[in-house]
Amino acid sequence: MPVVRDLGVLLRLRNFRRLLAVRLLSQSADGVYQVALATYVVFSPENQATPGAIASAMAVLLLPYSLIGPFAGVLLDRWPRRQVFLYGNLLRAGLACCTALLLLSSVPDWLFYASALCVTAVNRFVLAGLSAALPRVVDADRLVLANSLSPTAGTLAATAGGGLALAIRLLTDGSDAAVVLLGAALYLLSALASLTLPRALLGPDLSRHHVRLREALATTARGLVAGLRHLAERRDAAHALAAMTVMRFCYGALTVMVLMLCRYAWSDSESDGLALLGLALGTSAAGYFVAALITPWAVSRFGRYGWMAGCAGSAAVLEPTLGLPFAPVPMLAAAFVLGLITQGAKIATDTEVQTSVDDAYRGRVFSLYDVLFNVAFVAAAAMSALALPADGRSVVVVLTVATLYATVSVALLHWRRAGVTLQRTGTEE
């Protein structure tokens, strides 16, 4: 098969393998660290997990991506990328060790969150640098394939790291510090792997003229505003992003609810709760995988808006049906369904944005997309902090989410009909 042959060619490229190793080790460490943070907040015996604490943890994990991401490239174009991987991962290894010490000490929660926030903030620079460096290690003909392989492999590495973190925590009788130290070790290995790459290979080309940093940051901010204006002129993309933002909000609210159910309602011990959480995450991931398989067919059959409307409408019906019993088996089925419909809608939204937005604005619009995607999840966690009871059982949250899904489905169908009518009118004229 041509794809298999091209993958084989990529993996024979020495510097591509080395850059991929940096990514795999770095993102596996991210998975370990994120699970360590989540389990400390939710499952540590010394902590009484609350929706508010979960919301704080999600803000720490997600907001740096949104707030720093659009501006990371300005600095990356001034720093040698290999040194970003080296010093960024060394810095994260050191900060992770500090976090482990904080976990072993009696310190205020804000200090722990500040340490975790620093670790996740550095991650934005490393991930952006990995993407920027990729054209330096593969030829242009195989760049699309490399762009497909590398992020997918990184996501799998992060998932594997999260699974390893859960296993280590169970084996060490709930030691969050041991899990964080494992993440620190992986960050250190990623830093060492970066040393196998020549310093000048990954760029950037510092011989070229660069504008002053302040001017570059101001230009980036103005560019984001211009991207927002351009998006407002592309109603199809804007509508898809609005729908996806609401669906992401719904998914975030249900995620917090499942965390609380696993912690308090469905288990009598920490290990049972962790096992249930791992099963729920795995079931949702299976839904993501199925969405990747069926969405291309569904979009060709129903159109992008039609498929997104079907996803939201299905969630509006199935989410309360499976969720209101607040029992593990129906909720696991709901996790699969929600993983499928969320990822299916996201694939359709990505395609809509890619095809509707001019190439000159596409990067800026996707930066805005990233902000909306993560802020919606954190906002959902904040809402859950106000609405969820201690055990996670909330009929109000389930029905509110179902109503939001139904509203999105109706809106998408309306926009779809309006678009078809406009096309017909233009054709008749």
C-alpha cells in the first residue's frame, strides 16, 4: 500500500525519527502529568474533591494553551528550536520535581496549582516548536503524511502515558508524587533525545531580518482581530464554530459530572473509582475512533451541517435517556455516544473552517478556534462547580445539557435550510 510504503520511508529518515522521539517522550510525559494532576484533585484521600477543584484543575491544564498559543510562534521564530526542546523539557522536569515535593508537603493549594500552571504553559512552546520544525526533517512531498503521523502518534503517546500513570498510582498505593516523578523522568528523556539533533538543523533562520519583539506581538494581536472580522464574514464557518463551542461546553459539563460520579457515587474505594474513570475515558476514546471512521461517509451523505445536526440531535435524546439513571453501565454507553458525536462534529467543523476561510486567514481563525474550544470546556467546569452536588447526581445538569444539544441541532438545521435556499435563489438569478 502506498501509505504504508511512505510511512516506512519516513521512519527511515534519521532526523525525522529523532524529532518523533522527542515528541513521543514529551507528550507521554504530558499524559502522565495531566493524569497526576487530575487524580490528585479528584481521588487523593486527603482531598475532598469538589466540582470547584476540578474546574480549577481544568483551567490549569487548558487555559495556557489558549492564552499563550497565538503568541508562542512570535518567540519561537527568535529562539533555536532545538534549544526550545532541550531547555523547555529540562525546565518542565525541574518544575515537575518541585510539584512532587509540594505534593509531599503541606502547602496551600494555590502554590500547587501555580507549579502545575508553569509546567503546562511551557508545553505550548514545545508543541508549537515540534510542528514548526517538521518541514526541516522531511521533504515537501511527504510533509502532509508527516503532519498526519506525528500529531496522531503524539496523541497516542499521551494516552499511553495517562494509562501508565493510572497503573503506577494503583501500584504505589495512591502516590501522586511517584506519578509526577515519572513524568519528570520522561521530560528529562525528551530533553536528552533533543540533543541527538544538530542544533542548527531545526531553524529558525536567524540570519533573516526580524522585527522587534514588541512590534511582532502587536502585529499578532492585530492579526487575531483581523481573523475574527474575516470569520464574521464567513457565516458557514462562524455558525459551525458557534455550534461546536456549545457542544464542547456540554461535553465539559458531563465530564465533570462523570468524574464526581466515579469518585463518590459509584465506588467505595479510590482504586475502584480510578478503574471506573479509566473505563469511561477508554469508552469515550472508542467513540472518537468510530467517529473518525464514519464521519467522512456521513458528511458525504448528509452534508456538514446535516451531520452536525444529527450528532447534536442524537445527543439531545440519548444523553438524558442514558444519563438520568446515574448508573455506571448506561453512563459508559453515554460516554461512547458523546465521544462519537463530539469528535464527529469537530471533524465536520474543522473541514468547514478549512474550506470556508481564506488561506491567508486560516491560521488565525484556527487560533481563535483553539481558544473557543478550550475556554468552553473550562467554562463548563465552572458552571458545574455551581450546579453539581457533591456526588455528581444532577438532573438539572443533564436536562440543561440535553436542551443545549437540541438547540444546537435546530439551529444547524435552520442554517442548513437557509444556505440551500440562498444557493437556489442565486442559481435561479
